[in-house]
Amino acid sequence: MNTEERIHTFIVEELLEQPFSGDDPLDEGVVDSLGIEQLVDFLEYEYGIEFADQEVTAENFATVPGVAALVDDKRAAAASPPRDAGR
């Protein structure tokens, strides 16, 4: 399961109280602010990343693909050695 699928599954199975048949629960506005906080907690735990307060914005959490890209970028940055390594 890729990052986008995992995020979508978590939202639908853990955050929504009613069945969801649309494509993107974030884009369709069915996740409230408490749900976003729960999503952030899940992402930090599941993927071993951290979000700064200023990263948790409506813009960054507007769509599932957007959140997945942000998570993948953070994971890639964490896996990359520092630029000064080897000097």
C-alpha cells in the first residue's frame, strides 16, 4: 500500500463516522480540525516524521495526494545525509 492509499484508508476507517464513497475526503471537506490533528498524530507515528506547527495548514492538508507528497518529501529528506557529510 503506497502512502496515498494508507492515508486514505486511515481517514475513511478511523476518522469518519459515516461511510464515504467519494474520491478524496480532505478535498470534500468531511474531515474537521480535530480529525486533521488526529491525522497529523498518525502520520508522525506511522512514518517517523514530525510536522512543525506552521506546516499544519489548510493548504498542506487540502487533499490526500498533497498530504502524501508532503509525507514522502519529509521521509526522503530524513533519509538523505546532511550536505556537510563527508567534509
